[in-house]
Amino acid sequence: MSGTGASPAVVAAMQRARALGFTISSQDCVGRLLAVLAATVPPGGRVLEMGTGVGMGTAWIVTGLGDRRDVEVVTIERDARLAEALRGWPWPAFVRLVQADVLDALGQLGTFDLMFPDSRAGKYVGFDQTLEALRPGGILVVDDMKPTPATGEGHELAAELRRMLLSHPELQAIDMDWCGGVILAAHRRA
């Protein structure tokens, strides 16, 4: 991927979104942030995305990893139709798609260096399980934190999550008024 163009994986995710009528993929700016952060994951590290959708976030993470094969990427999607559409895509061998409810799967998957909770479960509901799966020194990327008139109940959930992220004693976090609202948090090392 060049500094301005999207990788083949990202272009394929855009095409899947159009074909499936999927309109809630992560914004391009969040994807680029995920790519940058994925590039920093240590050898032997692990990345988790919750709420795969059509694979947009996963595509950006894979893009950031480039030719590396020393990182495992796990992505969880609850919707069987979306998971099936993703199974046909030739993901690199280090990507594992789990079709399950996020909260059912989280406790069985181990811990991660980079996490992107992009589903209601694991983000707004059951966030304690998400935090338990974040390794010390690990990075959490939470998007869609800027309230909009259309968010309704989501506005209240986002406000509550924002307060918790910014005040949690185990996290060092920054609320960025950027790209739909992104909170970037690091799990403090003991």
C-alpha cells in the first residue's frame, strides 16, 4: 500500500461491502490507524478484532502487518451470513475467523497486544471481558465515540464507555476528536 492508496485486501473489503449492502464498515481513517498500530505489534504478538463485518478492519490490520507472518490475527463475527462471505476470501494463514458471539468467545481466545472492539458486545456490553483479554502494554482502539443525533441509545452507551475508558486505573487513554471519535488506550504495565 502506498501512502495514499488502499491495499488489495482493503479494496476487496470495499467490494464485499458494496456486494452485500453493508454500510457500517470502519472509516478509512480508523483503518489507517489500525494499519499503523498493527505494524508495531511485537513478534509473536496477537491482534483481535470484534465485529468483523465484511473484513474492513481485518484488511487494514493485514495491510499494516505487510509481509510479517509472526503475528496472529483473530477476528470474531456473530452474523453467520457475513462470516460465510469472509470464508471465501484468501486471507493470509495467520488470520483466523471465529464465527461466534463475542462474549462467548472472548474468554477462550487468550490475550492480545492490539484490540479493536467494533461490535456492541465487547465494546458497550461486557467491556470487562475485553479489558481482561488486553495484555499489559497492549493497545485498545475504540471508534465511533463522537455522539451524533442518529445514535439514540448508542449515544448514552458511548458516553458511559468514554467516561470509563478515560478514568479506568488500568488504562492510559486519549479521547481524540477525530474520525468519528476515537479513543486510544494502553493497558498500563504492572
